[in-house]
Amino acid sequence: MENLSPLNVKCFANMQMILDSLSVSMPKLGSLMDPFYDKFEELLKKECFPIGYVISDNWERGTIYALGHNTDYKERYLEEIIPEIQLLYTIPIEQNKKRNPLKFEIEFGYLCDEEQNTIYFQLFEVSEEIGIITESFASDLILSIPKDWQTGINENSVYVEFTVNENMSKEKINECADIFNRHVLLPFIYKLKQ
């Protein structure tokens, strides 16, 4: 049996401090992100409900996932430890019709894993047949976003994000949300209404 490394020992020796820091910091970040959920939900209700869209039941409001993304609360053991933590908000919207409805999700929050440590705002199309967030439309949206923001297109989605560092602030989070709202969400809603 392998012995504990100095890093393992240091981690366990400081585990209470790590847990205490997370238990204070994640709700604080959540309190800064909660108003965006309300703002986006209100915008969708005002602009999209009159044209036949509804918010579906699969929403998430500040759900925290740590060491994996297992949503089965009855699961007793993590099958695989994944070095990540996420504060997740999701607002799913879909056409109020039975056959081939257009479906979208606004997802935002905080994500830290082995590759990234970001605050992000993202719009997905999850329809069976992609009709609105095509690569061309997503590329046009990206071009309108100021260059000092990290942006991208990923599987029928468009996102705006920034890397978390010592300069993270309420103002920077608000600005990122505003950029997403003005340059992604509002043009998307305009296209839905056409």
C-alpha cells in the first residue's frame, strides 16, 4: 500500500479550512448570480411567452456540484472523482407545441475544473433539429462582442466568459452578464420573433 504524499497530508490537515472557505464563498457568489436568473426569466416571460414559448421544468437555480456532476441524489458513492466544482443556473425555454418544438437553455454560473476557472453565460439550442443557433448565427453574435471578453461557439451554443483571478468583482460579473444580455440574448430573442 502506498504511503500518503506530503501534499495528501497537507490537504487533509487543512481540509476544515478548505471546506469552511467553500461554504462561505459559494453562497456569496450565488447571491451575486441570483439576480441574473430573475432578470433573464423576466425577459423571457415578457418577450417569448407572447410568441408561444414557455419555461420548462428542468431549471436549476444555484445548484452546486462538486467532484462530479451526479444528479441522482440516491447515489451512495461517486463512481469517479472528477476535480471540478460548479455553481449552475439553467433556464430552459421551449415552444409550447407537441411536435418538434424549438428548445433552448440559458446556462450560467461558475465552473472550475482541470482546464478552466471561469464565470460564464451561455445560450444553447437543444432542439432535435437545430434551427436558430446555427454556426453562422453564432459567429455573427461573437463578432459583435467586445474583444476583451472570452467568447466561443460550442455544440450549438454561444458563450461569454472570463477567467477568475484576483481581479474578479461584482462589477466584472455584472458586466459579463450585460454583454451576454445585449450581444447574445437580445439578438436571439429578436431572431425568434421574426
